[in-house]
Amino acid sequence: MSTRRVVGCMTGTSLDGLDVALVTIEGRGLAMRARFVRGRSTPLGSVGPSLRRLAEQQAMTAREVCSAQHDFALLHVRAIEALLDSEACDIVCVHGQTVFHEPPLSWQVMQPAPIAHALGVPVVYDLRQADLAADGQGAPITPMADWVLFRDETSPVSVVNLGGFCNITNLPAGGDEAIDRIDARDVCACNQLLDAIARARLGCGYDTDGATAMNGAIVPRVYDDAKRLLERQAESGRSLGTGDELAAWVDAHADAASEDLLRSAGEAIAEVIVRRGVASDSRQVLLAGGGTMNRALIAAISERAQGRSVCTTDEAGVPAAYREAACFAVLGALCQDGVPITLPHVTRCSSPAPVSGAWVYPARGRSA
């Protein structure tokens, strides 16, 4: 049985960097087994402000958008080349940068052709559009990859992504017959809200290690107001995106101390994640994403876990910082195998689910 070496690439809504991961794939389709090999993070550099302008719906010229896409593609090339370190890969799967998401509309900025040309391998991208065209939400998109990477045939597992928005995959115990019982959803704003507070109050992109929040106190009215808005998102049953960042909430509590605002918001986020997202029968909660570096947020989640085992995906063999990139490597392999990567009962797309992904190929005979 041949082994495929697949690179997955991800930049989240927090716009804090490009993550790339190399994953080896044994087998085909749902019978595949995946192993994380290594990952690498690269700052967005000069392309970051342009992507943020797009995400914040600021006016840009067509030339500026084209330039941002081109520079973003070249950033991917450099990051993947550094990851591979002269080794080869078979395919690359890129997510692109989400700059607008309001189903049925969604835009992940990406120009894949320079990647295929530079690396000499096929590139699959635009993984959400097929689901959206089939009346789905286009998200969550990682549950099938979570199934491949993290399932436990004897015990239910919850995979919690603490990204710009929190999304959760609740994996049932059992074999492939249990796939139809996978529960996954977007829950609420997470780093989008915490980072907005940090930018407004601390003058930096995020609260490093959650240190400021650790020194804060819970202000009941601030906590209750945040929890009300976050619960409304959790109950909506839709994918979250543009307009769900809750930036106005930060301005509405201008009288609260910075540390108290961060602490109250983090505690409210943790409450909604555990109460509204994590399955009641899950015995293990695996945390991933940038929020795992926020000690205050992790402590708040762990406190509410009520006897469940709480750890990062590192314990399952995939570093928390690279879980999404690793998932996209798996999704790329599933796309190559013609397996639908979304679940109708999760994204609400029509059944049977479509096969996702658009492909760009290098020139015939060209290889890195």
C-alpha cells in the first residue's frame, strides 16, 4: 500500500499566521489512517494588513486584491518549501483566507496556481463551495478529518477548536457505522472577541498567554451580557462568520477595566462552549487552536468540564497549533479519493453530499 505525503495549509479568522502541516496517509477513502509528521507557522508579514482590510469589508481596488492574492500564494510556497526542507509531497490542500462568510456566500482568498507551479504537485482548494452550492452552510468543514485523526472506537471524544470562532466536533464511539452520529457545529465567537478586546484595550493583537485576563475579575453584568450574546450564536444552528465578531460588545462596556473585560468574556466563552457545545456523553475533550495558549480560557473550560478529561490534541498526536492544517491535509486526501468531506446532517447540504474541491495541476512532467 503506497503512502501519500500531503501538506495542509490554514489561516484562520484571527489572521495570526499561516500554519502548514505535513501528514502521511496510508490507505484510501474512509479506511485511511493519517499521521502528523511536522508543522510550521509563518507570520503573514506584509500581506496580513491587506487580508485584514478585506475581512473587515474595507474598500480595495481590484489591483490591490489581485496583489494580495498573489503575495499570499507566494507566502504559501515559501512556508511549504521550508516545511518540506527539500523533501517531496504528493498533493497540497489549501484553505485560503476567509474574508467573507454569510451562506450561501463565502470567499476564501487564494490563488493556487503559483503553488502548483513552484512545487510541481496538484493543489486542491475552495473546499467549501460545493457544500454551499448544495444548500449547505459550508461549515463546519473538519468533522470528517477529525474522525480520521481523533476517533476512539471505545469512547466518545469532543474536539474543540478555539479559533476566531469556536467550533466543535463530537465524535461518537464506534467504527465507520457511527459516522452518521457525528455531531458538529459552530458554537460562538472566541478569539475574535478576545482579540478585539486586546486590540482596543491593550494595543496588541492578543492577550499573550491570557496573562491580562488572569489578573482580572468576573464582572457579573459584563459576563451576563457576553453570555447572552454567545448563547444566541450557539442556539442559531448556523455557521458563524462575517458580522458575528461581537466587536460592538467591546465598545458597549467601555467602563470595565481591561483585565476584567477579558476575564469576563473568557469565562462566558468557556461557559457556552462546555454547556452548549460539548456532548454530554463525551469523556475526553481535546482542545486545539490558538486559544489553547490562553491560560485563562483553558482554566475556565477545565473548571466547567465536570470530570471529563481535558487536554490538547497534542496528547492525540497532533499539536494543537496545527490541528486545522493537519485536518486540511486529510481533507485533501479525501477529496483526491472522491469522498464527500461534509455531512448533510451537519452542514445541512443536500444528500448525498457533493465531492468538494477545485484542482490546479502543474505543467505536465514538471515536479519540484
